Amino acid sequence: MSRVTQPGVDLTEGESGPWESRALCAQTDPELFYPEKGHDSRPAKRICNRCEVAVDCLADALDGREPYGVRGGLPERQRRALLKAGVTGDVVRARRTTVPALLMAPR
């Protein structure tokens, strides 16, 4: 079996996770979620903002300390800032809130 890896999706072919199969990123060009340094990440963020599983994606990215790409609506720089502020995947799951709200909410 081969691995399928896209932003928010890392599955062995034929597996289905609890949320990954509903991720909008799995239906789009994966390169959108890995913009070159200095390039615009807004197209990927717009997709994440419409995605019903963005909170789960962000939580998994924080738990796994994912170093690359846009995950759950946030690029790696913003995810590092959340981790530094003490926001973990468990916090994200507990709040079940939108990704932009996490950036502004008190910790």
C-alpha cells in the first residue's frame, strides 16, 4: 500500500480517517498549500476557511508540529506562534472554534 499525503491528509491508500475524507484540500491542487517563500498563502487559507474540518486539521498540525504548508487555515509561522503561546491541539479541539478566532482569543 502506498501513502497519500496532502495538507491535512496523511493516509495509507484505502484508509479513511475520521475527518480527513471530508477535507476540502483533498479535492484541490496540493501545491496551493505549499506556497513558495514570499508567495501568497491566501488561496489556501480561503479553502480552509470554507472547510468543515479545518479545526481538526489545525489540531493535528499542532499536535504533530507540522513544519510545512498551510494547515487548518494557518501557515507554519502562525502555527509556531500558537504553540509558543501554549495553544495545543487539545485546546483547538476543545474550543471547536474558527481558526481566525483562535488567533485573537485570550489563551
